Amino acid sequence: MTATPPTDTGPAPTPTTEPPSPPADRGAWNRWRPLLLRWHFYAGILIGPFILVAAVTGLLYAVIPQVDAAVYRHELTVDHVGTQRIPLGEQIAAARSSHPEGTITAITPATAADDTTRVMLAVDDVPVDHGRTVFVDPYTGEVRGALTTYGQWLPVRAWFDELHRTLHLGEIGRNYSELAASWLWVVALGGLVLWIGYRRRTRKLRRLLVPDRAAPTRQRTLSWHGAVGVWIVVGLIVLAASGLSWSRHAGANIADLRSAMAWTTPSVSTSAVEPDTADTGHDGHDHGGAGGPSSEGDALEGVDAVVRTAQEAGLQGPMNLTPPSEPGAAWVVKENKRDAPTRFDAVAIDSDTHQIVDRVDFAQWPFMAKMTSWAINAHMGVLFGLVNQIVLALLAVGLITVIVRGYLMWWRRRPTRLSHRTLPVAPRRGALTTLKPGEAVAVVVVVAAVGWFVPLFGIPLVVFVVVDALRGLIGSHRNATEVTQ
């Protein structure tokens, strides 16, 4: 038997000592999209009802000024425009003769030819933060009526303002509107980024502002949801920021920030000065001196001279006059033109000498103080008059449709073949783990800082995370139990 020569199979393979090549780095969009999607989903589902209520009440508030003016036309206007107005002091005396209760807090002289003069009183028989306003015919002194007012707002507008801010639930109700404002900008910006990413992925970036009318049902709804959202996103951010500026919790932090950054609205000093030091600048406002009025009658005696001084200093109507609050204090006269171009010049006028002791012009306001004022007036629909109201109404309608379509898309995701699961499935957990470690840390730090500054953003977010983590643990435990059985 002959031996078979061994077959040469080449050198034996040696073990590989090199580590496996790392997986290809995921693109930034693939890393961030899961987190944005999950965030947008939960914010839309859970905070959406609060934003929807704010949008509906805001829509009602936006269209109410004309109704308000029509309802109170008798109080707001005169029957006949005369040729000569009686002195403002006589108009105030007529108001006090008809309504001697309370104390005078402010006076708004008639501006337009057919306007009435308003005399605001602080009284005890009205709701907190409200007052009584007496309306006087500036030509005859006839008292046209008296209404319970909230600042400048008459009863109808004040009722809808309170509905939008608190749902007529008092301080507790303020949390609803602050919650909506705290999350509105998050939902809007997150949705914008997701929509841009979707359009890029589907190669339709040029159709960012246009819906796909011929698409299948869910895609068509999504396209309307995204396109309308792009149209209104800037307005929503302005509404959210301005709403937060006078909110209960975040508003206090914003006020502290504005103070620290010198962004606060400047005001005139009401300290009286000696007649020989009074001028039209700022030098005299820290001086003590002249005795002030001893009674309301004394304080109001020179009101016509105060108005003349303010007009000679360049102030124009509409103006608000605040009487001296105590002996030694000065009158404060402020322009109150809240629409564009805005005028908020203010002067303090000595009640004895009728000379200006301090002045602050709107041009002197810090830029951020001006921006805050403009944003708030735009939020209230007074910055650009009727155009402002129309824009607010369109924003509200657009937001309502975006929210409704969002819920519609959510509902259409539900599994219809499984009877025991009737609700749609949320985006998967673990979205934070798709980020790089540095990115994840940055997200946590930024979100924590924002959550501290805007409490009604941070507190619900913590609740979401805790509940979601518990649901995940319960689900994992249930799956493990089913595997072992």
C-alpha cells in the first residue's frame, strides 16, 4: 500500500488580534430624530389639550374688541360733539358728584372728538384688581355711566381676558395658561425641525410650506400639519414668550432676569422738588421739599395746569394721569399709545408749581424693554389694531387645526387588529441613548436649566420621564415573566 502524500493546504490561519472596526457613525439627524420625535409626541399628546384651550379662548379674545365697543358705545362716546370742552377739573367734579365712593386712581382725558373722559376709582365692592370707571361727557359734564373695569378693559373684554388667562378659576387657573405657554414653543420648534427633516428625507424640501393634497390619507394629514405649522411657528414663539413674561412662575424669573440685565421699563420719580431746582431733566428727582396736597380736592385742583404742562412738554393723547398718592408726591402723566407708532413718554409734575420734576421718554427705554412692550401689545391685539386682531385670529385657527390634525394622526396609528390594544403605540424608548455621550449630557444640562427657569416646563417633563421609566420597567418585568413561564 502506497502512502498518499499530504495535500498542501497552505499555512494555517492565525488568530486575528486586531479589534473589530467600529460601526459607522450615525448621522446627526439619525441621532437626534428619535429624541425629537418622542419629545414632540408626548408634548403634543399630553400638553396639547391645554394649548388647544388657550388657542380657543385666545381666538375669542382676539375678536371681542369690536363687540366690547358696540356694547358700551353709550359710555364710550358722546351724543353730540360740542365746540368747547369744559375744564378737566369740572369733569372730574361731575364724576365725583355722581360717584363719591372710593378714591381716584387715574384719569384719562378724552382723546378723539367723540370720546368720553374716564375717571378711575378704587372701590371695595368690586373683584380684586378691578376698579370702577366713570365716563363723563367732556362738553357738558354729563355722567354717561360707570362700569367695573380691569385696567383699561371694559366688562366684556375683561371677562374674555380672564377666561383666556385663568378660565375664571383664579390663581389656580393661571397654571393652565402658563403650562400652555411653557410648552408651546417647545412643541412648535420641535415640530419645525421634524418637518424639515421629513421633507429632506422625502426630497420635497421645496414644498416645506405646501401640503401634499394628493397624498394618501395619513401622509396628507401630516403634510397639512407640518405646512401650517411652518406658517405660524414665528407667531407661536412670540405668543409663548410674551405670555410667559407675565405668567405666575416663569414671569417672576423673567422679571429677575430683566432686572439683572437692566432691561426693565424705566419710570419717572414722583418725589417733589423745590421750585428753584425743578426743570425738565432728571437732576431734580431726588430732592425732597415742597409739601403736597392734604386732600383729594387739593390734589385735583390744578389738574388742568398739569395737563397743559404735559402738552407743552410734547406729550400727546391718549394720556393717563395719576394723582399724587401722598403729600410730597408729584403727578404722573403718561402717554398711552399702545399701537404703532408707540408713544409712552412720561413726566412727573409737581402738584404745587406745575413744573416737570422728572421725565422718561420711550426713546430712552432699553431695547429689550421696548421689545417686551411690543410683544405684549401684539399678544393682546392692540399693536397694529384690526390687522393685529386678524393675525391673532389666523394664528389661533391655524394652531387649532395643527393640534386637531396631530391628534388625528395619533389616532390613526392605533393597531386595529389587536382588540386589547386600542391606543396608538408611542415612539420607542431609549431615544437619549442614540446621542453621543457629550450630546446627551448637553441635552440634560440645557433641559434642566430651562426647566428650572420655566417651572411648568420642567415639572411636567420630570413627571413624563418618571412615568415613562416606570412603564418601561413594568413592561420589561412582564416580558421577562412571560419568557420564564
